[in-house]
Amino acid sequence: MLIIRLIFVFLVITVLVTFGLYLLQGDKKYLVFLKKALKFGLAFLMLVGLMFVVRRILYV
């Protein structure tokens, strides 16, 4: 559970820093990286959710 929280915190920090860099410099590469980071975060969230569901089903 600690690893999941750490990854979430690092993802939030990454998104905030990347968005701040985009606002300061206006370069589109930061938006592309931001989209990739958000896709990774969403995929990770879905994977963790699926693991919790499978655990609840198999634990009975």
C-alpha cells in the first residue's frame, strides 16, 4: 500500500511540475509529457483497482 501511495505522490508532483513548466515556457513538449504521465497514472490506477477486485473475489 505504501508503494501505491508513493507512486501516486510522485505522479502528482510530476504533473504539477510539468504543468508549471508549460505555463512558464509555453513549449508543447511539456503537454505531451503531461498526457503520457496522466495515461500512465490512469493505467496504473486501473491495474491496482483490478488487483483489489480480484483479491476480493478470490479471498472469499
